[in-house]
Amino acid sequence: MKHITQHFESTVHICKVCGKVYNHRRRFLEHVKTHNEKRTHTCTYCNKGFSKLDLLRQHLNVHTGSKPYKCTICSRTFASYPNWAKHKRRMHNLEGKIYKKYDP
């Protein structure tokens, strides 16, 4: 039973550092780690720091206007993978990691 309740949590987890809210404990704990990591990769546009080069590359899409993640259902495009995945869950009730990179 404990295993089942882990998948159907109703507790909300709020980050004390930045206020982000998570419904899943695992995702919350992953997020909390990001506040303790060294931010060795810096955005040349806004000086925001990132612990991973992939996160910096994804962030740069905000400044360049690039939206490489495309919803295969409604064709909406997104600058980041997390926003694309959130869109799929909320708008189309879908899970999964399959995506199509959009190349205009």
C-alpha cells in the first residue's frame, strides 16, 4: 500500500528558497538540490547562472526566441522541454518523453 500512496500523493511541496510548488516529492527534492549546486555556466544576456550546460542552452532560447519543442497534437511550440511536457500533461492529458524537435 505504501508503494501505491507514493504514486498518488496529495501533499504539496513548496520550496523555501524560491517558492516553487511541486505535487510530487521526488521532483521537489530534485529541485531543492539545484539551489545547492555551483552555477558554473552563465548566460551572456542576463548573467543568470546554471549548474549544467544543458540548462544554460535551454535558457538561451528565452533570449533568442527559439522554440525547438513542438507539440505533435496542436503544433504549439515551446522554448523548453519542461514547458512542452507540462503542456502535454495539462492540455492533452498525456505523459511521456517522446517529442519532436521543431526546426523552422
